[in-house]
Amino acid sequence: MEDAKDQTEAEDLKGQDAQGDQDQNQDQVQDTQDGQNENNLEDPEEPKKAEEPPAEPDWKDRYARAMADFDNFRKRTARDREDLVKFAASDVLKDILPTVDNLARALDEAKDKAEDPFVKGVKLVYDGLLKALADHGATPLDAIGEPFDANFHEALAQLPSEDVEEGHVMSEVKRGWMLHGKLLRAAQVVVSAGKKA
């Protein structure tokens, strides 16, 4: 009889323990669900932010930028076209310059025969070439007496001089030429080294 009573009490204890375990499991499940609900309550805006459509681009700003880019392109193209026309003849003009130099040397040698008809004819050809060069924008570069500038002059020698101060051009071997403000050919010059020590 006591065995039956002990057995019943043991079963009651087991039932209570099982009930306690179930209650504890339910509490844990409830806590987990509460935690999830709290998370859902804390971050309800995050999914909404992701779902919002991107802001519409500013079309006026894009249009203004595109028009400015196009205007700059148009101006640059026009400037390039003008430069192409201006400097298209540069190669031909460079090829003519040695002939101009030779005519100038011939006229320098014939100074005392200026009235000779042949010399007059050479002078007419020389003047005609100078005019044609000027019509195409080519102008001679005067270097004698100017300070030496490596951008426009090519020094062939440096010699002492009593008359020309140091660092200035004493004489020209070949004349320099400009084309529309840009160097076409550098002048070949002799530079003064100043007075002898």
C-alpha cells in the first residue's frame, strides 16, 4: 500500500516537473517572440526607407550643364578651325624662307650696284616675296640689339664686343620669322660676351 502511495507521489512530482519544464519553455518562446516584436517595433522605418523610390534627378541642372558643355565644345571647335586655317600654310612658308634669305644676301652684296637693272629685278622679286609672306601673316623678327631670348633666338656663337652689351644679339646669320604671333623660325644669331677683360 505504501508502495502505491509512493508511486503516486512520484508520478505527481514527475507531472509537476514536466509542467514546470513546459511553462519554462513557453516563457522562453514568449521572450523570443517579444524580442522579435520589439525589434520589429524599433526598426519599422528601415524597410520603408529601402522601399522608397530614388529622388528624381534635377533635369534643369542637367540641361544647363549639357548646354554649357556643348557651348564649350562649339567654341573649342571654332578656335581649332581658325588655327588650322591660320597655320595651314606654315610648312609652305618655311620652305620659301631660304629663298628669301638668299635674295636678301644677294641684294646685300650688290649694294653698290643698286641702279643695275638686274639688281632692280632681284629687288622686285624680293619685295614681292616679302609682301606675299606678310599677306599670309608672316612677319620678320628683328633680333639685332635685342636681349638674347632662347624662345626666339638660336645662338650660334658668343663673341666679345665693344659696342653691344653682354647678353644682347650682335648679328644675325638667319633672320627669324613669326606667323600670326607664333614662332615660325627662330633667328640664328651671334650673342655678345661683353667687353674683353
